[in-house]
Amino acid sequence: MHSRMDRRSALKSGLLALGAMSVAPHLRAGAFSDAPLMLDPENRIFRSPMVREHFLPETFEAPQVIARLNLNENPYGPPESAQKAVAESVKYGNRYAGKEMSVLIDKIAKKEGLPADHIMMAAGSTEILEKVALVLFMHGGNVVSADPCFMSLIKAAESVKATWKAIPCKADWSHDLNAMEAAIDDNTKLVYLCNPNNPTGSITSGKDLLDFCSRVSEKVPVFIDEAYIELAVGANTQSMVSLLSQKKNVIIARTFSKIMGMAGIRVGYMVALPSFIQRINSIARTGSGISYTSIFAASASLDDLAFQDKTRRLTQEGKSYLCKQLDQMGYQYIPSYTNFVIFPISMPGKDFLAKMTAKGIAVRAFDIQNKPWCRVSIGTMDEMKAFVSALGQLG
Ligand SMILES: Cc1ncc(COP(=O)(O)O)c(C=O)c1O
């Protein structure tokens, strides 16, 4: 099982399922980062002032993955309805899908309660995060966001020489909105918030965020990344889309990768003022990067409320099971409103990652404020049991 493989046979054998992190150094930190060159002597990447991520050495001997819990994917997708739609649409692959794209945009606009000119489609929300960053920061400036937070937008902004004002989260890991507002200066081009946040899984109160966005967006655009909002069961929070009907300069990113289970099909959308969408489109023309098949899959999954409910229910079940087991083992996790949980561990992150990977469990290991943490995605119940069993054996 633990035999060493060359890269090609590792990819073929499914070792890729360990995630790009363990086998493909050039994919480690995203297209906009030179982070693989910045691996420190402990094989960590500097993610932010607060966060370092551990990686295994190239030479690490890894077995087949039995639980893929490192990328916050939805193990139940894509929905059957979307699979059928993809199969049916393949035969139209010789055509440009302009009309079908308009139909999809109309459907999303109706769902969001806004005119269609408020919607911009993209091949996943990463494309939105990166394009917005490149357009807004092409002449420099700074971006204000929490630390820790999801790094795609920040990395893209930094790649065109923007600076990042990283504002530590509060003790409960919610956004420190007062500190973020105070950090805005004449050079600030954007405030970026991720709610619920990644990698913490925490939320920021809907009312506080509405007040903040409403006020701050008068000075500078506020980008709210809502990748996990549909999974925020029982959370005291809400989408910021409603602010657009008040003509507030907010930008909301949504993805089909999480609740819809379509991470590999690549669909996301941005909801923003038409003037903001025009600004992005005038420089980074968008929409044509989405295939006919992705459009059909997205449309079918939007209608498939039963699949979305199933995802929510099974994610909650997996998370409850995990949290109960963590409680019993004495681990203290951050309450999560997403499909992953992060918790401090009691051994160095690199040892933890090596031990879990050797057992076929793919997770992430970070040092946050110099203390080791594990981030584990919610997979199927079998995967969660495999994770818990491996964790229990670590001693
Ligand atoms: C907060 C957040 N935003 C955006 C993304 C990107 O998702 P995608 O590009 O698949 O839509 C992720 C992926 O994990 C995420 O965690």
C-alpha cells in the first residue's frame, strides 16, 4: 500500500485524490502565488501574517485515499438532475451557448430578486475573486480583509502589487468590523469579507454585517464571499444581496461548488450593481468561459431543491457526529457554519499531516498564531468515521 510511486503513476492510481497539495507543487497555492518557492524549512507556506500551512515533502510515501476531506467538496454531488442535464447537453457542444446563458442568468436574477443586469456568471467563484482583484488593483491600492480568510482574492491583488491590510478576527473568530472600518484609508479599493469564513467556519452576525456593508459601501466597495451561506444552518446571519436593491455598492460571490456539489463543473456568479459588472466586463470579459454543459448543469441544480436539502441534512449529520466525537476526545473546535470544521491539535502540524495521510485521510494542517490546527471537511458518514478512527489512533 505504501509503495513509492512516480508522479505519473500516482496520478493514475488516484493518489491525486489526496489533493493537489501532496503531489503537485505548482498547484499548491493557486495560480497567483509563488508560495511553493517560499516553503520554509518546515515545509510550510506563509498564507497570511497569522496562518502557515503544512505540506508533505515530495518524497512522502502516501497510500490510496480513503477519506478525501481536504477541499471542502460536497461528496453527494453532482445531483442526478445535473448529471442528466450534462449528458443531454453534450450534443450541443458545437454551439456557443449565448442564449442558454441568458436563460440561466434570468433564472438566477429571479431567485435573487434583482434585474438580470445585476448578475455576472463565471467558471466558479475563484474566477470572480481573481478578476475583481485584477481589475480593481491594476493601479495599486490596498485591500482590507480579516486574517484568517480565504486567500484567492488577496493573492490575486498582491500579484498586481496591491497591499493587504490583514485585520485579525475577534476572539470568537467573527470579523472585527470596527477594526476593518478603521483600517480603510484613501488607498483602499476594496473590503473583502468571507461569511461564513474559511478556514475558520465561523460567522459574523447578519445585522452587524448589514450595518457595516451599508455604511462602508458609501466609501469603498464591499465584497462578500458567500461560498458557504447555503450551508449556514441555524446561523445568525444572512446574505447581503438585499443591499443591492438599495443600490449599495456591494459585490456578492456565490458558487455551485458547495451546496450544489459541482466543484469540478465550475459555475459561480457575482451579484453586484450593473455599473460594477460593466467595469469588470470592460477589462476582463467574462461568461464565455462557461461551457454549454456547465450552464445546463447549473440550471438543473438550481431547480433541484431536494438535492440541496439532502446536502444540508447530510452535512449537518456528518458535522454533528464529528463534533460529538471531538467533544469526547477533548478537542475544542470552532463552531462551524460550513462543510468543514477546524480545531487545535496537540502535535506539530507536519507530524499530524504525515500521520493522517499515511492512514489514507486527506486533511489540511495549519499553524494559526503559531499553534497547530487541523481543518477537516465534512464527507460521507463512512469518511467521517474513518477520520475519527484515524484521529483516535494518533495518541
Ligand atoms: C470562501 C471560498 N470562496 C471561494 C471558493 C472557491 O470556490 P469555487 O471557485 O469552486 O467556486 C472557496 C473554495 O473552497 C471558498 O472556500
